[in-house]
Amino acid sequence: MTVHTTTDRPPGELPLVGETSPTDTARPPVPAVGRLDRTDWAALAADLDAYGHALTGPLLTPAECRAISTLYDEPDRFRTTVDMARHRFGSGQYRYFTHDLPSPVRDLRAAFYPRLLPVARGWAAKLGAPAPWPDELDAWVELCRAAGQVKSAQILLRYGPGDWNALHRDVFGELVFPLQVVIGLDAPGTDFTGGEFLMTEQRARAQSRGSSTTLPQGHALVFTTRERPVPTKRGWSAAPMRHGVSTVRSGRRHALGLVFHDAS
């Protein structure tokens, strides 16, 4: 996957958009939202159309990644913890944040949404499907809540040796945003080995197609939540897709997941 950026200015030059929440006064603002402005969004959209996933350039520095990954050890920030082996989802743990999101998580989610909205609406148009997503993330979240999807779906994942995540979709109710984001918080090959991000695409009357991505520290992978449009002889068709994580062979792997619909 090609990394697309529009400038070579050093990380940290642009300010973060948004205020710091009262619970984050000890942590300085993260300028990752400004770094999003340097992404070539047309190229990223083209990769999403072609493959159903696309990698950004670096959004978080190693220090910023560590600041987020260490939140895992602050249980009051989370509404629940999921043991994947217990539920036969794989092996390892993840935690769902409460709605009181840390400022970097909140601001990155809010910044990604309008940039991904044109892709979401374009895919819906190709498939002849409804496009219920308003221009503003807050308005979309209100629609989710009105439909009974009231729980935060923002997620922090932790994997150790032997852990993995089964192929799945993050569909938590009737209202779904067709794209989501995962950000790598540890350095592959240094902090851990294995743990590649996996995707499979179900093809009509053919074998499924798989792909794997090594997620660099601080980079984000945008990928389809449920399906993507693919051209056929009869027009556009929806190709179901699933994602997961391969077995971590050594070390510890953290990742931040940004989901744009809430859970029921």
C-alpha cells in the first residue's frame, strides 16, 4: 500500500484542532489533526476504491503513540473490557472507551469523518443504497442514539505473544458508517513481530481474496466496515469484507480503533 502525503514538513508543526478535555489537562495537545491535512485524500480514496483499505502517512509520533497506549492501564476511561478468547473472537484483550474520550481520540475521530464522508456517499451512490450520514459527526451520532445505538465504539486493543483477532465486521446496529480507522501504536519488528492487519474480500462465484498490511507505528489504515462496491458486467455489486489480525509472535502490540457509528 502506498503512503500518500502532500508535504515533507516535520511532524508537530501544525496545531491540534479542538479543546483538551478536563481529564486530559496533564497531556499536551496532539497535532495529529494538522498532519491529516497533509494527506493526499484523492489518492487515499482511489486506494479505498481499488482495495477497500488505504494507509495514511504518519499521524502520531512514537511519544504520542505511547501516551495513548498507556491509557489501557487506566480502567476508568473504559466502559468495558473484552477477553477475546472467552468469546471465541481470537486471543487477547480490547477495551471500549466511555463517551468521555481522551482529546487525541476525540479529535482524530472528528477530523477523519468529514474527510471520509465523500467516499462513503460515493459508495452508496454506486450501490443505489441510502446515504444517511449528515455533514457533521455530532449529528450522525445523534441519529445513532435515536436508533438505540448509545454506547461508545472507540476501542483500544492490546495483543501479546500468541494473540490474534478473528476475521469479523464491526457492525453494532442498524446504522453503520462504511469506513473505519485503525492506528498502530507500537513499532512492528521492534516492539512486536507478527500481528499483521488482515482483510478478506468475498468475490461473487469465486474464491475470496485476502490481503495483509504491516501497520507502521503512528500510521492509520482506513478500511471498509462491511462491504465495498466492485464493478461487474451488470453494474456495481457489494463485495462483503472482513478484517482481523494475524498471530503476534513476540512482544506487545497496541492499536487504536476509530469507529464512526455507536453501538447498541
